[in-house]
Amino acid sequence: MTQTAPTVTLVRGDITEQRADAIVNAANSSLLGGGGVDGAIHRKGGPEILAECRALRASHYGKGLPTGQAVATTAGRLGAEHVIHTVGPVHSTSEDRSALLASCYRESLRVAAELGARTVAFPAISTGIYGWPMGDGARIAVRTVREAAVAPVEEVRFVLFDDSAYAAFESALQSPA
């Protein structure tokens, strides 16, 4: 039985406004909220997300979620069933950390499949305060999603906050696989 590749779409907007089975959070390792996408998801999703993140810290992730890994919680008040938290790498010019960035997408898709999610919304992981160049981040994201998405995931949506991010992902999506 062959796997049908998921539909990959681009949306210019706010990830907290998405209706999807799972929304991916570009989290920090503490899982306790922060700035950017992470802060917006925690604020709009409400205290239920933070409560589950605290429980994860108290049980499995006492030292925090490792970079490149992913874990799910409720989505609280968001228009999704789950939030999948993943910790992206900080960009470095002295070492290649692209495998860690790819792992964020791959592990998030693995968790989404385990949850039975058919639709998954991603931000542009690590391209904000973590300094990953947008074009390279888009290329890694699109390539990894094309390679790693498995059933039951039918749609992967990249939700991009501004025009330059949208253009970078559009270019990556139009490139051959």
C-alpha cells in the first residue's frame, strides 16, 4: 500500500486562528511559554495548555524538551484539538544544525500521526528570534514535510506571519522535491 503525499498549503496569517486537528508550537525547551508563536499560542489557548506543559515538565521532561523533539498537549481554547510543541535549534554559522530543524518537522508529524490528526498547521520554526534564515528554513521545512508526512495526515498547512515568509515558502514549495 503506497502512502499518498499530503496536500501542502500556505496561509498568510496568525497560526492561533487556524482550525486544524493539530497546531505546531515553536516552543522553547521549558515548555512554559515565551515570546513569538509560543507566547501567542499560550495566551490564546489559555491556562489548560500551560497546565499540561507543567505536568510534562514534572514527569518526563524535568530538564526541558530537547531540541528537535516534539510532544503534544491539549489546544485549550484554540481552534484545534492538540498543540504539538517542538523546540527548534538556534541558527549557527559555526555548525550545521539543519538536521535538528528537520527533526522538528519530522517529530511533529510523527506525533500528529499518533494522535490521528488529518490536518496539521506549522509556523516557520526557528526563523524568528532563533535567527534561522527564512529561505533555508522554508527549504528544510518543505523538503522534510514532503518526505516525512504519513497517514492519517492529509493536509500540512504552513501558516506564515508576513509576506516575506510567505514568499520564501512559496519558492520552496515550487522547487522540485
